[in-house]
Amino acid sequence: MEMKLMPTEDVTLVTNLSKEDVCLILKENLQEIPKITFFERKNQKLFEGSLQNDRFEIQRTTNVKDLFLPKITGVISTGIRNTAINLNFKPYKNVLIFINICFGLIVCVLIATIIGAYLGEIEAWSIIPIVIMLVLGIKAVVYGINLEIKKAKNELIKLFKAKVEETKPSQKSRK
């Protein structure tokens, strides 16, 4: 049985726009990622990132630092009658590291609590809040990332007046 470790998604958008028009629309709605900002950014466009030839790496622009914003990598290719935009949505590596450290600490506390309960030094019911915290934390992370993937995908569909040709979980995220 395969299990998905983190929410990622591969999507192919198909549009009647030419490859050049897709690149132009993306350039018009793309700004550079700022280094470090402590204040609200002005003059925002829909996405920030980079576009080189027919490849791009972007993320949605927000007014706040959002842990769940996915990294969107894409390749624009020309078909017979349309243009295909192959997209991959996945969390940034530093976000995955942070999340794994947080959940690793919770698991360590859970193990210590189980050992303490087994030895009789801690009440057995004290395991329940830690398990609940772990389950709710995982659900919140998965929900947050999936929500941001959905928002970004919908923005790109509107931007390119495209239709989703295929959607599948990324093979890289499976174990």
C-alpha cells in the first residue's frame, strides 16, 4: 500500500493561448521574490518567482509569511492546437524540515510519556492529549498545504483561461 508523505500535485493545464502569450501573461503577473521584508509589500502581482524560457518557478504572492505556500515549478510546451503547462506543486524543503522537527519533538514527548505511563510514574490518560495534538497537527499541515495548492491552481487556471487536463499526486512524494 502506498502512502503519501506530504501533499504534492502534478497538473497539466491546457489553454488555447500560444506559448508566447502564456509567457507574456506570466511575466506581467510575476514579480521577483523579495529578500527579507518586515513591512507590507506594495505593488504586488499575483505571483513571485522567476521565468526562464519555457520554465518557471513561482509561488503565490501574499501579504503575510505563509508556511504552507507551495513551490510551483512549471514547463510550457506547445501542442498541435493548444499550449500545455505542466505544473508541480510541493512544499519548500525548509518548510518540510521545520515540520519534521516539530512533529519529531511531539513524538519524542509521546514516547517519553508512554514510558512514564508504563513505569507508573505518569497517569496513562496523559498520553491522550499528546496523541490528539499529533493527529490535529498533521491534519492542519496537510489541510493548509492542500488549501494553498488549490488556491494557486485556481489562480493559474483563471490567468491562462485553461482547463485541467490531468491531475495526479506527484510520484516523488510517494513512498
